[in-house]
Amino acid sequence: MDRLVGEVLSRILVRAHLLRPGFVAKILFEEARPLGVRDATVYLADLEQDYLRSMPRLDGRAVPALRIDSTLAGRSYRALEIQYGPVDEDALHHVWLPLMDGSERLGVLELVVGDVDEETLNWCRALASLAGLMVVSKAHYSDIHAQVRRSQRMALQAEMVWAFMAPPTFATDEVLVACGIRPMYGVGGDAYDYSLLGDHLHVSILDAVGHDLASGLIASVALASCRNTRRGGGDLADMVTYADHAIASQFGRSRFATALLCDLDIETGLFRWVPCGHPPPLLIRENKVVKELFHRPRLPLGLVSDGDGPSFDESPPVYTEQLQPRDRLLLYTDGVVEARAADGSLFGVRRLSDFVIRHSTAGIPAPETLRRLNRAVIDFQHGRLGDDATTVLVQWRPEELRLKFEF
């Protein structure tokens, strides 16, 4: 059996090079039939992470969307676990497996097989791992993946900002990053970014003033400036200086962006950051907020430079904090804590931190915690978002979370 599985995976890999985008389920079905696969369907999570939506099937059959919060397929997505159940006829079984790209949840793979013994589930896992890689490798060459994941037309500024942002989840043995943002289709001013280069993880979160096309442009310019400086060998202070100049030179002093630009040494746990008019990070240790990393902030990006050129006369303050293994850093925009209920009460920092700590204590993976947090913020406002709401959770040495990404 092991030899047959190896041959099947090898044939899929060979065909994957010239595979048309959207045809992942087709190649799995055709090549895995010797293993007993009777059907295969690829589901992608929509941008809101409320539904799993099927990629188009070659037989043209319409497949209904599956709710993430109330189906076996959704449970597989939420908990990163295999789920299975009987098909109505022929003694077959549905098997749902998390579809992953590294630690990023893409959706689920549904297979119809004749048995669900341990051997079968093992090669189903291998097929799901390969399917996740193929979905991601083909996503850049077609709009089909974006179409499946969207339930409505996206605002132009949101289209622009999403094109710049990194995937919502990233993890290694040393660090985990999970990001959440709402609204999905109308976000304009909020954005996040991260990049691991050697032993240093750069993380940034931005909130450009306004909710229009200009706010999306400012956020995009800030992200591009930080990346350009970082890739040119610049440090945190350089990124702040050049981003400030880029915004001021293009938009004047009437538009700006608050920001946290951060660096984490994943070997030593030394955390460095520059606050630019932005809410301070929260340090969570042993399931409690031990401190709010508040220091006197620099002015928001775009309000220091005169627009004629980067000014290095006054280097921006860079603050440091030594982390302990399993420490978490929670970054957020004011749209989260300033979410307002009908009675005027605010969501607040306390509610935010309690929510994250409660779910983490229950063993909920960080990406799932932020998915639920997004929903909680929206429900708190009875479905009406008054501002963009973005959160970024960083954990150093996340030993207890590793098994959550093994499926």
C-alpha cells in the first residue's frame, strides 16, 4: 500500500506543474482512484471565515456552501482535525481534512472513500497536504480563488490593501503570527505586515486616517515604504523615517497613519518597537496581561517629515522588552477597542484581552481565536462596524500550540 500511495503522490506532483488553476480536485480524483477515492471537492473559506465555498466542479454540479460554525467540515477547519461521516448510500464515507499552507488555513478537502481506517486516513492526510500546496501555487495565476472566497464586490481601496498584506497566519518552531481584520470588503485604512528574515521577525500594524480611497493609498504607501526600506537593509528607525517622508510627500500633512513597527529576535526573545501615535501592544504572560507596553509615542507617520526629504535630525525612539517563552504580544487598531454597543459602552482593552486569554486557555488555536474575535466585535456592534478593526497576535516559542498545526 505504501508503494501505491507513493506512486499516486508522484503522479500528482508531475501533473501539478501544468495544472490549470481550479483543477486541483480533478487531478486528485483522477490519480487517487487506485486508492479508493470516489470523489473529491476543494472548499475554500470565504474572506469572512463564515462559510466554506466549493471550487467549481467539472461535472457542473452546484455544491452548497457549508457553515464553518455548524458542520463537520467546519469543525475540521476550526480545530485542524480530520472529520468523517457516512455517505447516504453504498457504504461510503465523507472525509473532511484541513487544507493548509504551512500554518495558514485555506479551507477543507472533502474526499469520498470506502473506508476510514487508520491507513486510509494517513494517505488522505498526504493528499490534503499536497492539495494545499497546489491551491496556493496556482492562486497567483487566476482570479478563480479570489472569486470563490468573496460573497460581494470589494471596494477599490480594500482591493489595493489586500494585495499588499501578508497571509493571515504564519508559524515556525520559534514564533507564531496570527492576524485578523474586518470589514473584509470595505477596509481602507487598516493594514498589517510581517516578514521573517534570519532571526528577526518584522511585524507592523497600520491605521490610516479616513475610510476612502486615499486611506487605502496611504496604507499601501506605508506598507510599500517599510518593505522597501527593510529589503534594503534598513532598521526600524529607517523604516519610520522613510515611511513618514513617503506619506508626507504624496499626501501633505492633512493625511497620516498611526503605526506600530516592531522587531522580534526569535532566538533571544528581545522585542523592539516604535510607536507612531498607535495604541500600545499588550504583553500577555501565563494567561494574564502583565503590562501594556506604553511609552511616549512618536507622531503618526506623515506628520514629522516636511515632505522635501527624509529627516534624520531626530531619530525615532526605539523601545525594548525582553520576552519569556510562550509570551504573547497583542497588537490592535482603535477600531477594536472603540467598537461601541447600542448603549454606548465600548468593547475596550479589558474585554479584548480577556477574550484572547479565555480562548487561548481553552486550547483554541490563535487563528481560530482571532476569527471568533472578529465575529465578537461585529456582534458587539449589532453587525455595524463604525471603523476598521484589526488585531495581530504574536507568540514567541509557542510549544503548546505546535500540535494544533499537525493534522
